[in-house]
Amino acid sequence: MAPISSSNAPKVGTNRLVQLLGPWSTHDGPLYQQLAAEITTLIASGSLRAGEQLPPERTLASALSVSRGTIVRAFDQLASDGAVERLRGSGTIVAGRPVTTGTRSDDFIGERLWATEGAAVDLLKAIPIMLPEVADLVSSIDLTPHAADLDGAEPLGWWRLRESIAALHTRQGLPTSPHQVLVTSGAQQAISLVAGAMAHPGEVVLGEEDTWPGLIDAVQHIGARFEPVQLDRDGLVVDDLEAKIDRFRPSLMAFNPQHQNPTGSRLPPERVAAVAALARRYRIPTLEDRVAADLGFDRRHLPAIDEHDTGGYGLIAGSICKVAWPGLRLGWLRADAQVINRLRSHKAVADMFTPAISQALGLAVVERYDELTGRRLDQLRPAADLVLATLREQLDDWSYAPLRGGLSVWASLPEHTSATAFVQHANRHGVLIASGRQFGAIDADCPNIRIPFTAPYPQLAEGLQRLSHAWRTFDRQPVAATVV
């Protein structure tokens, strides 16, 4: 085996290490000891592997918003403990015999969003709390009328639920048959099923440059390549989309055009029609994530791509989780009936069928969908107003995109400020927040912060106060745009 050196050691990217560390600096004790302890845990768990080279001290210090001396002392302690080797001129390398395990397909862009820390206010996840009306449904649900369905094992889902979902789409302007509906365990499963069926290793999937990381991770995990399409203030840039189609000939396109996560943009109707025309012309399956499409504060219906003529290439991932309760894990895929039949086997392999209890509750929710959507918007509006007031009054040097609905605000720090570093600094002030790094396939720093307004109001208010205090004490030294 060749001796380990900086030239042949696999390198851990700085943003990758920051992502793995999560909220590492919220405990007691000197920062260097907390950092060394967390890296030790990552090595013991296998998240950092023997033979991998850790990032340069100065670069890591900038990304973690600490002094270089903190990194040096942490690495020295790790070396003293035998966890790493400090090779003169070659950097810091995880100790032990390297193990070959193939590609790092277990690296996930979105894993930082699932970090937890009991002492901190969690503003990482845009997951709304259960509506009181849904709690009443859960406690009063009567399974007797569903006796014939409870022991069924149909991968496509209960027929009555598929009928109800089809009626919802039809009412909203997209005529739909139950044969065009596949019930899933949340919209994420619908996304993963489509990615697994439509894309193969080495093929290209197009999506927005800032998007839901669950899409990027689903694509990359199957060995396909995610290529980003430019966004502007209104959403997807159609000219860039067509250029990327010509260049990459993708096997799948996947977009989140309405109340886009994370930017909050709404794709104008003429662009929606243009995307549909491209799907039809190039015969590319095009998946639209509509989990937040109905959460507009003006209560407008925003047209789906497949409400235009896509030539049968349009697919929709829907869900009741954002409207009613994420704990239900009830979503669906709406597509051409032939596509649905093709995906039936994929669903069966994934989990056989969606749990009966979720389907029973889901049926009750879908039948009251419009009412519950109104209740969710009544709950979200004051919380959104609180975030906007905080941005105007306490974070007035930040900029932010127009807010017309959805679940979060997309804010930008002043020019040349590292969001990666600020997120680390905010962690030490007791608030967990996600930078734009968690929403893109490119391992690069950025100035963006996503601020969800889905937490309970008192928790949100406390988190925003901590965020504002963190900003007032943050050293805004610029860092390189790309952190490697």
C-alpha cells in the first residue's frame, strides 16, 4: 500500500466537513475541545474514514467562524489522541488503515437539515406543526368503514383515496382519473420512485440550481448526475433550461416552480407553459413538486406544468403533509396511467404499500383539503409577518425575496459574507439555521439563508431574537466564494 501523503489521500471538502459536524459548538468547554470531540465521534462512526485528508486549517477556520488557532489546537489534540496524523507539508490525515468502499454515494446534500440539538432553537426544517383540526381527526377516526381496505396490499393505494386525489386535481383544473394516481409515503417517496425509474447511472437530471436537497440526493444516490438550471427572481430561466436540454439531453427534469423551496419564487404562467412545451418537444419526463403550490397567501391557484400539453410527459408529486401534518407521510404521484402502472412495481419494492392508517387519515384530510389549506394559511401568515418584521427592523442590511406564500423566506447576507460561517456562529448563539449550501449540488459557499416560519410562534420568536443577536456579534470577514 502506498504511503499516505497529501498527493494520494482522498480529501474531505470543507463544506462537507462543516455539514458532518452539524451543531458541534453548542456544548460547554473550549471550542477546540468541542471540535476535537466531534471530529473524534465522526471518525468512530465511520463518517470520516481512515486515510482521508482534513481541510486546511485556515479554510476550515473561516467556514466554522473560529480562529485558526482553534483549528490548530483541535488538530493537535486529535494527533495526541492518535485520531489523526499531522504530516509536515502534507496536512492532517485521519489515522488508520484506509478501507476501500467504492464511491461516496452515502454523501447526502440535505443531511445537515436533520441535525438536532436540544439546547438550540431549530429553524432548520420547513416542517409545519399538526393543525388542531387534524389532531381531532386522528383521535376520532373510525376505521370501521374501511374494513375491506385495512388488510389490502395494493401498491397503488386505496381506490377510494385515489378517487379523492383525482377529484382534487380535477377540481383544480387538471382532469384526472384514479388510474393516474399512485399513493406514496410522502412526496419524497414519489420523487425517489420517479428518479429511480426514469434516470440511470451516468444520465443527467435537470433541476433548479437551488432546490429541495431530497431531489439532488435521490438523483445522485442512484448514480445519475444532477445538473442545475439557473433561477432568477421569478424562478426557472427558460432560456437556460433549453440550453441545458440541448447540451445534456437529460433523461428527467424535476422542478418545484410554485412557492419554490428554498427561494419562494412563483413561476409566471408563460414560463410554466414554456416548460411544458419543452417537455413535449424533447419528450422528457418532467416532474413537478407541488407540495407547497396551494400555500399562497392570496389563495390563488397556480397552474401546474401538466395543465398544459406536455404530450403525456408531465408528472406531479403531491402531498398533504405541508397542509395538514407531516407525520401522516401521505403523498402521491399523478401521471399518465401507463407511467403509474410502470411505477407500481417500484413502489412494491420500496415498501410494498403505504400504511393503511395513513391512507385512512389521508382520505379524511383530502376530503377537507380546501378547508384545511385555509386553516394552514391562517396559521402561517402571522409567523411569516414576524420573520419579515425581524428582517426589516433587526436585520435591515439583509435582503430577501418577495414573500407570497410557501413555508420560508430566502434571505441574502451582505455581499461577500459567508453564510456557511454565519450558520456556525448562529449555532453558538443557540439557533440552528440552514445556509444556501444545503440546497445546491455545487460545493460552494453562498450568501443565502433560508428562514422557515413553520415552528410554533413562541419558538420562532425566540429563534429570530437569537439569530439577530448572532448577526450583531458576527465577524463578517469575507471568504472565498468556493470552499474546497
